[in-house]
Amino acid sequence: MAITRYQPSTDLFRSFFDELATPFGRMGSSMRVPDTDVVEREHEIQVVCELPGLGRDEVELSLENNVLTVSGEKHERHEQGGEGDTYHLSERRWGRFSRSFVLPREVDQDRIAAHFENGVLTVSIPKSEKARRRKLEIGSNGQAAGRVEPGRK
């Protein structure tokens, strides 16, 4: 029985481009970039990366010039069995990875919080006061009201 990877019919070229994106194709040892969600909320930006098989100490997180970078290394782990063991399929990726995100707003770097649990890295990045939406009062007779309410739409 042959085992083949499922490819959704709506994404016919994905496997072709996946092969090109890695220097050695499926047979090589390069880990793809982690699947990530970036969500902007009123008061924060949240980045969630799936990093299965990695521990907290194998992941590095940095922020410089409003660019968040998640990097690390996943090591190859093949269990050595008996002499007659034969691998019929090996799709797990290993190697160094790095992924960077340009944050869409100014952030409060001193209040960034990162949490790693069950192979999922969640980074909560509070927006700076300058980056939050404000409601501005409109004055009458050409006079500016000069009043600003932070955090209001």
C-alpha cells in the first residue's frame, strides 16, 4: 500500500512550490517556517506560532525596529531500533528556522509577554498610547476643542 500526502484540490501548485522553497526538497533537512496567526486588537497585537516538537529553550524571540523575529532549531530525532527497522515514510522537518514580522503599529516594548505551551508560542504585544485610536472633539467657530479621549472609537 502506498502512502501519499493529502493535497486539497483547491491548491494544486502547493506541493510544487513547497519543493522549491526548501533547498533539498522533501529528502533534505530544512524545517519550514512555523504556521502563524497575527491578530490586531484594539489594545494589542497577538502573534501565535505553532512549533510542534520544540521546547521553550529551543525558541528565540526578539524585537528590533518594530520587527518581531521568531527563530530556533528543531533537531532530528530518529529512534534507533533493531537491525531490521526500515523507514517507509519520513516527513518530519528539522533544522534552523526564522520568521520575521513587521508590526503594523508602534508597540510598548516594555510590556510584551510571551507564553509557550504544548508547542504553541503566544506573544501579546501591547500597542503604545500613540498608536491607539482616539476620538477627537470638534470645536465650533473655527476653534479646536483640544480634548482627546484615548482608547475611544
